[in-house]
Amino acid sequence: MKKLFIFAIAALGMLACTDKNAPNENGDSSATSPATIEGELTGVFSVSPSLKVHFSIGNFQYQKSTKTCRFAEHQYDKIGYANGDVNISSYSGWMDLFGWGTGMTPDKTKYNSNGYGYGDGDKDITGTDYDWGVYNKISNGGNEAGLWRTLTNSEWQYIFKGRPNASTLFGLGKVYNVEGVILLPDAWTTPEGLTFNASTEKGMDPDYHNSRNDNYNHNSYTEAEWKKMEKAGAVFLPGTGDRGTNPDDNIVYVKSNIGLDYYEGHYWSSTYRWYMRFNESSLTFFDDPSYDRRYGRAVRLVRDIK
């Protein structure tokens, strides 16, 4: 009888220690952790088996006329088409599409790769001043150089394919009527009253392709609903389109996706030639030998959690 009593007490102790936010395979005990500087979200994301990061509150933006860098005020904010058909030399507005490795010269739009300041152009920019987060003081992101960085290609891929349950921790959809990708932190509990659909459970195959071309119908959140998702740790990458240049290297255009009425998302990594792209039918990672680094793509920065 005494042994039975001791066993019962032990079992109760085990139950008392069980929690829906208990550490998962990656050692995470919570979906969020406190931000340490301005501009930092709280969601915890593993980018390797031993490293976790916080994302910035919005995409990186630059204004040439004042030489000011900032993060977009909201995760769903984008400039996109507003950067189309403008003369960069006299443009006084904000831009959010950048040639790869233009951390020190964000306004460069040269069609020829020689117009960029990254040496011979065949090296990673990880940890260098060619990384937008390393070189620049971001006005609403701590306002000091060296506080942020761009994810490497392997880190982007780890978020989407490598961490435990990765395929169920992202879904395409719309936030405040803006198309994009919703990323969930390592440990996730959907806020009460809301739902989340992983795109891999809505028709996207193991290679992250969807023959139904309906990725952006998988999730939809109002502004108020998204505030709850963000507070719980979710990240949103808006589809910003991409930017090309005319032969004079000055007039730029921005397209969503030729012939279609939705935005693709193109996000740089700090790894030579690699970027991540998503749209209605797929989410893919590109190793592009055609020197597409001259085109303007979005930049989302992170901070390592120490």
C-alpha cells in the first residue's frame, strides 16, 4: 500500500510538470522571449540546431534624400509599386527593394553588376559591411551599426525545412489584405478565437509546390487579428514584388508577377546568389548563376538571441 501511494504521488508530480509550452525537440520552452532593443519582435525562431533569432518589426527601408534607414512600421507594410518608374537620382521617397550586397549603398540600381560595392561579386556578404543590417544605423532599430544581420541561405532553409515540425510552421495567406508568408515560432499556440492553416496541409506538396495555385487563400487576418498573432510570436513576410532597371541604370520598374494580379515575394539571403521566393503556387530557394543580384529584392533582418 505504501509503494502504491508513493507511485501515485510521483505520477501527480509528473503531471504537474507537464505543460503545453514544455520544451520541444529543439529545446524551446516558449514561443516568445523579450525583445532587447527597439524594432525587435519577440517570436523565437531556430535557424540552426544551436542558434535562435528574433525578426525585425518590418522590412528594411531606405531614403536616399536623408540617408536614413528604418524598419517598416508594420510587418505587412510594403512600398513595392510606389518605387516603379522613378528616377533614383532625384527620388526623395522611401525604397524597400535592393540589389544584393548594397548595404553601404542601398540606392544603387545599376543594371551592370560592376555598379555594386561588393568587390568582385562572388563572395558571401555574411558579417560584412555589405550586409544592410551590419553597416547601417536603423533609426527605429537601435540606431547603431552592427545590431542586425541578414539570414544566410542555410538559415532561411532551416526555418522552412530543417527545424522540428518546420513544414507545419508556415502558411501563405493575407494579412490586412496583403499577400505573403506567415511564419510561426518554434513553439506555437494559436491565439484563442483564431485559426492557422499550414500550407502543406492545404495542397502544398513536400517540395512546397501547389498545383491549385491558391496559396494566398490558405489564411486571412484582419489588422486586429494579426495583432494577436504577432503578440503570440508570428512573423509576416509581405510579397513586395521585385525591381529591375532600364538600360540607363536610373529608371526602375517594379512588377508583381507578369500577367497576374498578386505579388510574389523575393527575399535576399547573405549567401552569394541565393534568395527565397514565394507566390501563389510555390515557395522556393534560388541559387541563381545569372547574376540576378542586380535586381531589387526585399530584406528582412534578424538579431541573434544570446
